[in-house]
Amino acid sequence: QVQLMESGGGTVHPGGSLTLSCAASGSVLSINALGWYRQGPGKQRELVATITTDGTTTYADSVKGRFTISRDYAKNAVSLQMNSLKPEDTAVYYCNARIVLIRVKDYWGQGTQVTVSA
């Protein structure tokens, strides 16, 4: 079992910046990847960015060049630096931990609201 605790959401003007943080606890040594997903109003949950144990990162095309994911291995934490925010970035952002053994197991945080509005 993995528990995830997110922080850092809020409201920001277009062009502004926010940093989301997520701390993992429990079976952290089994985690293969940490990441962020988001779900906007009336939309399905979508991948934002992920980072694997060896540091390989993946980004959604819509956030490339604006968002940066990083991992603190000592603290079992992952952060998402979001710059040049746009109204379409408004969503609930969820921290994700993925464990791959015989099958894939995903764990989710409770979500944190990010609102980009003038």
C-alpha cells in the first residue's frame, strides 16, 4: 500500500506559476513511477507528467516546455513546477504512484484544485 499526500494547489492568473508537491509513504521502495494527472471540468482524467525511478520523464504535449516534474528520492516526494499557466490548465490535479509487478497497480492522492483565471 502507498499513501500520497498532495499540497500546493490554488488560484493564479494566466501566465502565473504554481508548484505542486506530493509526499509518498508506505511501500515506497516498490514504486516504479510517480506522476501527476489532472481532470478538468467535464473531462476525463489525463496524464500530465511522470518520472520513473531512473529519472526518465514523460510529459503531455500540452504542458511541454511549461511544466517540470522532479523527484526527491530521499524524501519519497515528487513535485510539479507549473509555469506560464493557462486557463485550460484549470483542473483537479492528482498525484499518482505506480507499482509494476505481475500487474500494474496505481495509487492516487486525494487531488488538489488548480484554477487559472483572470
